Amino acid sequence: MQCLSDDIQNEKVIFVNNYRDLPKIKNLANKKLCIIKTDFKHLNKIKDFMKNYPTVTVWLASSDVSRKNILNANLNGFTNVVKYPIDKTLVRSFLSENKYEEADFSKDYFLWNVKSAKVMIVDDNPMNIELLVETLKPCSLELSAFSKPEEAIVAIEHDKFDLFLLDIMMPEISGFDLANTIKNSKLNANSPIIFISALSDSENKIRGYDLGSYAYIEKPFDVSVVRAQIMNVLKMKQLQNALMDKKETFFAMVTHDIKSPVAAEITALEYLLDNQTMLMNPTQNEILNDILGAAKYMKLLVDNVLNKYKSDNEVLKLEKQEIRFDKVVNECIEETKYIFKDKNIDVNVTCQIQDTTVNAHYIEIKRLIHNLLINASEHAVKNSAIYITISGDDKNIYCCVKNSISYCLNTLNPDDLFEKYITYAKKQHKVGTGLGLYIAKKIVEAHGGSIHAEVENKEFIIKFCIIRF
């Protein structure tokens, strides 16, 4: 038995060089930490003895901190294995308030709401999987372990997980490759990833963080620290989800409440224009038309916000019917003509086919065209034109919307404009939500099509196609 050093509060810590010395320790119940040097051959005896001192934290110390020995210690109920000689900073941290305390995983305040969270473990070494499973067993998590990454990929595509624990060095499919698959999946794109690897170089760590990893844990690891890291990531992610739910509920409520009075305003203005034209002079009539146009534009913005949350939550349902695509385009131009007046912009439509019939959702296709027309009008040069070309074949309808722009679009990939909240409205000193093109992309994809953008000599071009039937 010995003290570690004079600069550590040794009255709370005892180091035992041999497990046989345990019965000789005086006042062991008053100690905070008991560090026992071991060769992992007498763990049962240590366990039986320390049962009499449940308030004392036990660390096993060894010069051979291998995965096999850590697993053996875990299976015998010891959660802390440290390298010998002892790193004294670990002991100081343990003794410092709020820095290192053994977590009580039976308490609800620690587990918070993450009980039954689904965690996927992928490692080609079964012993590593066993160690992680034993590490997380007290946390009441739903664990799915895979030693073959290709089997994990199948699960990633069919089930949603709350956290992924990935080894990096695996044959054929590395942990980095698997992380890319997760980020591109429909169900798990936003699920957190933690890399657990024997690779300790900075290059791999940086690559892991660049892939969006929440943590990078080196093997061999301290069981209790890793467990705390994993639980904290799960708690943080759940807090983020809770905040997102509140934000989405707030936006949905506000937009829904705004939608009703805007619709009523549009109805009232249309009634006035239809029935009171003879009682108003041209200026008054023009003012009412401008107000009606602004109200319709506000309605479109509100619809975009609502549609954004619908599409994000995969509740965008398409009730398809046969419609004439060219007819819908002309309807949208008529409904948005007020937008083009201020900048004196013409809209020219060229239809290169006779039959533009398509099986689609009428309202969503109108929303698509509205969004593209408004986007074009906002960024088009004054006294210019917007050109719409419609073409198609037996399988698809193709549409191209082209307009000139008065500024240089500095982006290596114009398709980035289809992402959420990306807008160049500020460059034009205008207000924009950055949702119009995002919604357009969602609608096109819901109709089995694709959409992309091009920039050529200060001309902005959007091309998309949708499946006919």
C-alpha cells in the first residue's frame, strides 16, 4: 500500500500493490478511490472483497491494458481500467468537483430521456463489440452490433438509429465510407456518429470530424469516460430534437394562423375588383390590384413554409390527376403577372410538343411553377424577359426557365441554391426565405423527376423534368 504523491489528497486515495493487502487497509470505507494493481487473474477475489465497500470507487491498474483484459475486467463488474504507472492527472481530476465522478446509471436524471435509444455498433473485431456492449449495458440502450459493414448498411436503409459507433479500419468498407453512407441515407442523415479507433494520428481525427463526427475515441479507452461521452452525445441530440420540434410546432402554428386572414383578404379584394370596378377610377383599381398581388405573394410564402415542414417530415402526399402542363404554366404566369410589372419583365413561353399531359398533383405543380417564376423575377434584370421552354418525350416532361441576372453568381455549384435557406436576396437588397427553390426541388423529386441549375454569361437557367405517368 502506498500514497501516489504528496501533491494529491492522499487521505482520500489508496494505491494497493497486491490484492492480498486489501484486508490490511485501515478506514477503507472512508476512502474515495482505491487503485489496485492487478494481473487480471484474481478479479473474483477483488470483487468479493470490495462488495463490502460499495461507496469506494475501484480502479484496476496494469501495465498490460489490452482489449482482452479490459473486457475481462468489465465482465467481472469493474468499469475502470487505467495504465500503470498511474497518470496522476486522472486522480486529480477524479478528486476535483464536477470533473470526474463515477456516474450512477440507475438514476433517471443521468439517463434523462435516452433510455431505449437505438445505437448501432460496427466493428470487424467481435471482442471490441463485446467490450462496447458491456460498457453500455447499464444504460438501458437498444444495441445493434455488426461485424460486417455491408450488413450494417442494410439496417441503415431500413431502420432509424439515434447514434452510430464506428470502427475505422475495417476490410472492404471503412468506417469513413460507412459514415458517408449514413449521411446520405434517408432515415439516418441527421443521426450522430462517434468514431472509435486505434488510429491516433491527427489526420484521421480531422477527417472524422470533417465527416460530422461528434467525438473521436481512441482505443484502448477508459470505459467510464467512453460511457459518459456516449450518453452525453445522446442527451445533446435529444435536446436538439426537442428544440427542433418546438421550433417546427411554432412555425406551423404561426403560418397556419396567418394563412386564414390572408385567404380572407384575397377573397375580399377579388370581390371588390369583380363587382366595384365601375365605381373606382383607374388609380384606385390599380392600387387594389397591387394589394391583391401582394396578398397572393404572402400566401405563397406562407404555403412555402408549411410545405417545407410537410416535406421535411415526409407527409407530402400527392393526389395525382391528369393535367395539361402548358396550361398550368400559363395559369401561373397570369396569377403572378403583377410581380413582373415593376421591373417591366416579359414572360415568353415556348411549347415544343403538342401533348403536355402529365399525371401529377395540380396544386404542387402550380406551387413549383410559382416558385420558379418568383425566383426568376426577383433576380432578373429590369426591362428583360423570362424564357420558359416546354418539351418532352413519351416518359417525361421537360421544362427550362431562363432569365438574365444583374450580378455575378459566385458559387462553384449552382445546385447549392436548392438547399434550405440558401438565398441571394440580400445581394439584391431584398427579403427572401431561401425556401422557394428548396420546395421546388422537393416537389420535382416527389414526382419522380430531377432539377438542376446552370449559370452561363450572367444567365441563370433552371432545368427540370417530371415523369408523365
